[in-house]
Amino acid sequence: PPQTPIRAAMNSIQQLRGELTSVSDKPSSSLIVYFKNCTVDPSDEITSRVEQLGQVFSQKFAQAVGQRCEGLGKKRFTLGVQLYYKVMESILKSEEKRLSVQNFSKLLNNATFHTSLLACALEVVMATYFGSCVKNGGDESPETDLRFPWILDIFHLHAFDFYKVIESFIKAEPTLKHDMIEHLGRCEQKIMESLAWKTDSPLFELLRQSREEGLGEQAEPPAT
Amino acid sequence: SRDYHFGLEEHEGISELFDCD
């Protein structure tokens, strides 16, 4: 039978949970092999960062939605961590194939990469649950505050750094549903249209570097 | 996927985006 919007949203939630039931909220054996192959083993940093961001997430979630929902926040965060490790493993496998490299020490010791990847995984979880609120007309729902870019604010993450993981995240997670990919696309647009141009954005440094590097090259003649 | 516009070139990936290539 045709699905009501609420049923469709509930299905998304069940599907997300179903996808992740067999995924642990700890690094898998394949991930541990990648960690061990690093010049500097990032395992402890990764574990302590997840713990620390988990406390931030639960606290901010409870502040936004209500203290009695702290447990709910923890559950959402755990789902996010499961998805984070799942996508990280998939990204590393595809990078290994693309670059014929097994030592990802620089990437796996890059705190911004991990925070962005976990933020993206949590954004997918939040949007999946928020989808159920919006579909039943719950615009007034306290979860409205948790919409993007809430996750960037609580993790003090630059939008441009979050933007860098989106495409790889979508490529690495083929089970992402169409409406979720669309949602991430909208996040990307929002970043490019406004969030990435905030005064402290790393985008400006990148533009400055490329301009300096570009000085050696001839600028393209203007199109007639 | 159909509606997402992939922009990375063949030789680009997350390692390059985070200057870890």
C-alpha cells in the first residue's frame, strides 16, 4: 500500500537501525589493521575524541530537547558512531585501492577529518529522525533546533571542513537513501552559499594559497 | 546517486582534500 509520509520516515529510521545492527560502535578488526599500519597509531586519539564529543553531543542535545531526553541523545550518538566507523572503513578501502597505499597516518591523525566525518554521520542520523518530525508537521518540535548546522556549532567545526567529507561519505555509503543524499546536497549548498564565507573560515586561507600559487601561472583570458 | 553532483576528479579523494596525500 502507498506509504504515508510518517510511515516513510519511520521506515528510514528502521532501515538506518537495520543497517547498523551488525556494526559495532567500536573500530572493526579491519579498521584496527589500518590503525596499526599507521606510522603513528591513532587508536587512542580516536577513542578519546569519540568519548569527548559524545559528552558534548549528549549535553547539547539535552539542553535543546529537554533534560529527560539525555538518554535519547546518547542512543542517537551511538548510531552516529556506528555509521562513522562503517564509513571510515569504506573510505579507507577505496583510498587504499585508489592510491595503492596502506599507511594513512596523516589522514587518521587529522582531528579535523575525524570530527567532520563523525559530524556528517550524526547529521545523517539526526536528519533521519528529524524527517519523522517534519513529516508529521512537527515544525514546533524541540528537535527543530537540531537541524543543520546545529552539529557544526556544538563541535566548533568549520563548515568548509564538513563540506570536504560529504562527497566521499556519499560514495562510501551506498545504502544512503535518496532523500538523505538530497539532504546532504542541501547542506553542501548552504555551506557554499553562506556558511563557508564566515570570517574565520579556512576557505579564505585556501583561496589565498591558490592565489599565491596561481601568480606564476597566466590567468585565463576573459571569455569574449 | 542521480541528484547529487559529484565534483571530485578521478585523481582526487579525501586524502587530497585534507592535505594528507
